[in-house]
Amino acid sequence: MAASEKFKNRLLALIKNSNLHKVQYASAVGVNNTTLFHATLYGIIPNVTSLIKIANHENISLDYLLGYTDDKTFYPALSPSTFQERLVSLAEEN
């Protein structure tokens, strides 16, 4: 398990700005309480699915959430699709 102090601090700030308790925030975002507690206490970076849920909820980039940049700008996909749909599309193109 990877841990990051920057990620931990970013997540704590997001929770504070939401005016929700950690349990409420976890529920609003759709992540497990234990996952959120490990992230906020130890900086443990959760799985990609949980990271995406947090980033989508906050409308921020994963790079910002993980502390790789201070730019909050998020550019959503023009045509969101699942991995499976994209894979089929790419296979058909080639």
C-alpha cells in the first residue's frame, strides 16, 4: 500500500470544505468508511475506483487529488464511456 502525506492533506481539506463528517463524506462520495479513514489517518492511497469517485465528486483531477499538481482544473471526457465500450470501439477502428 502506497501512502502520501500530500494526498492525505488534500483529502482532509476536501472533507473540511464539504462541512461533512468523515462518515457522511464517505457515503456522499460512495467509498467505504474504512478506506476513507485509512486515507485520512495514514495517507494510504485507495484503489483507482475510490480515487475516481472522490475526484468525480469534487470535480477535480486525479493529479490534484494525489498532490502531483496544484491545478484543480478537471477536463471531463467529451463522450464518457466504460473501458469495455472503449476497447470495443478501438478494436473496431483497427
